[in-house]
Amino acid sequence: MASSAPRPSVVPQANLESFQTHLNSSKRILALVGAGLSASSGLPTFRGAGGLWRTHDATSLATPEAFSVNPGLVWQFYSYRRHMALKAKPNPAHYALAELARKKDGFITLSQNVDGLSPRAKHPEDSLKLIHGSLFDVKCSDFFCNYHESNNYTDPIVPALAIPTDDVDPTTTSALQARELDIADESIALPEIDHAHLPQCPECRRGLLRPGVVWFGEMLPKKVMEEITQWMSATDPIDLIMVIGTSAKVYPAAGYVDLARAKGAKVAIVNMDKNDVPASGLYNGDWLFEGDAAQILPEILKSVIGEVQVGEDAAAEGS
């Protein structure tokens, strides 16, 4: 893996030095991450999915009821999202957190993202808690079947879900302009897909597979939430919580900031919008790093992780 070139400083020196002094001595560290972590990877947001999906309400497709009524339509939406996520690549922020997890035993990342970019940056699994699941996990929709598969990067997952037209690289200027000008893919009609051509459960052979994400109206993953609770409730203090690319104003995310503070943590915010801070605000001694996480994280974590190395991701290696 080749090391990236040294970056010019994007953080005021006084803030950088005080943060790194605290980071270096911290034993238990928590990162709470949201969509802003993946901003530099060029992914459209959930509600901003491009092309023909502009005519659909994304939130209406992300429910168990929608899947029950029209699994073909729901799967086409998620196949598009999987396709776009696979065309994107983990950015230096993903690699920086993955390396911090390897260097600091008491570090965990709570991710609200489903884009699969943190696993593809080889973030250690035991310290990555996916609160909302992953586009690349699939599970059986049958109530009596417990089949679950992680890190399925097959694109398309079945031939019937092939994308009708191949979008350009989502990180390029032309792709961004296409989304901005509202000209991508909209003339392409969605095909009707027969139930038999959708992903089938290989275990029970009666249920359809579904994306392993948390839909509206569903509980957050029990095992993941129990692991987070166990980590948070340990008797040892928490030294630092980094809130990255998320406002953390909605629960349970907001609650983690409050819990970490109650256990002694200082808070570091990394966000594009300096006003987008947790509901509890900033306390004296906290840090606010305004800007792109892909630029800021490698710099502020450098005293522990060294230079960020960006290499082949897990999906590319498996293709």
C-alpha cells in the first residue's frame, strides 16, 4: 500500500496540539459517525438518490410494509444504492478510523452509515458497530428463518437486478453536475421483476432475501445495541468521544454524547457545518474541527496512527 502525500494543515495549531495531547493519553475512545464521514467518497445521500429514483419517496421504500407489497421495487432501489456505494471508494477518514482501531485497544466506532465503506477500509469488525445495518448484509425475510450473510459485494446480487444503465463514477464532476442538473437516468422505466427472479434464501428456500438495513419501524439490531451498552456501561471512564459527520441530535446518537460526557469524556466535533453540533452543545475544553472529515481526521489522529495508508478495499479484493 502506498502512503498518501503529506497534506497541508487544515486545523489551527493550538487546537491540534491540545487535541493530540488528550488523544495520546486517552484509553477509552468512542467515535460516533454519520453521512459526513463518507462525503468525500461522493455518495448521494439516502434521500438524495439520483436518476430515476427522484420520482420516488425514499422513505416510503424503506419499510417492511413496502417490501411485503412490492419487493421487486424495493430491491431495485437497494440494488441501485449497493451499485453506487460499490463504485465509491473509502476515503482517508475511513482508513484513519480503521488504523486508530488497530492502535488503540479501547476504541470503538458507532456508525449510522449503511454504505459499507468502513468495512471496506478494513476497520476491525470487533470495534465497528453498525447501528443501522449494512447495504451489503442480506438476511431472510421469512419470520422463522435466521439466515444472515455479511459483506456480500456481488453486483448485481441477482441478474434481474442489474442497473439498466451504468452511472458514471459518482465522485466525478460530471456525475455531480448530472445530479445537480437533474438529467441522469430519469427516462428509464423501472421493470417489473417476477418474485422468482429476486434473491432467494438458500437456507429455508421459501423466503426472499432482503437488505440487511434497519427500515423505518424496525428495532435497531439487538446484538449490536447490547455490545454498545456493555461498552458504555463499563466502570472505566470514557476519555473522548468524536462526533464525525453527524449532528447527533436524534436518539440514540444524542444519548451516546450525553452518556460519554457523564463518564468524563471530552467531545471533539468534526463537521462541515460549525453550527451542526450535538443538542448538548460544546463545553469548555471541547474541540470543533470545521471541514471535510477526509482531510481533518488523518491530521488530528496522526500522533497515534502516523501517515494514513490508502490501499485496496475489501470489495475490490473480493471482485
